[in-house]
Amino acid sequence: MFEIFIKIVFVLFTILGMVEAFRIFLFWLLKTEKSGKFCLILTMTGHDEDAELVLRSACERLRWMPDRQAELIVVDCGMDEETRRICELTCFDLPEICLCRPDEVNNILGL
């Protein structure tokens, strides 16, 4: 019984490895010389108990991007004081996060 379980896990990891190798190949194939900057924009409103978790999760997604030219922009669309303070502390820990108001987004993006 244990051998069957090990074989199933091995097959699943093999399939996962093949999919990941195909993804890396596809990103390499589609890479251009001027890839630009990738910006992930996250809007937050009201009170959010999981604000730090949301920001750290978004940062981890950015770290897994293939070309690493990525930035997380968190837009304050009326979040409360506690959530804003949590976001500010998280931004202090993670330099790839930029916290701004809606009217500052164009300046940050360079538009």
C-alpha cells in the first residue's frame, strides 16, 4: 500500500516538474529585450483584518515573476487608520511595495 502511495506522489511530482519546465521554456521563448516594468495594483478599502497577509502574498507572487522587474502598488481607497498603519509597517519591511492615494497612481506609474 505504501509503495502505491509513493508511486502516485512520484508521478504527481513528475507531472508538476514537466509543467514547470514548460512554463520556464515558454517565458524564455516569449522574452523580449524591452520587457518594461510589471506593476501589480492592489486597492484596499475599509477595514481589512488580513491586510498584512494580503500584501505579503502579493509580494511573494511578484518574487516568482520571471524577470523580477516588478512592483506592488497599494492604493488607499478609503482604508481605516488601523489598516493603513498595518500597510505602512509592511511597506517598511518590504521595499517593493508602494503605498499611495488614488490621485498619486499616475505619478508613480510615470503617466
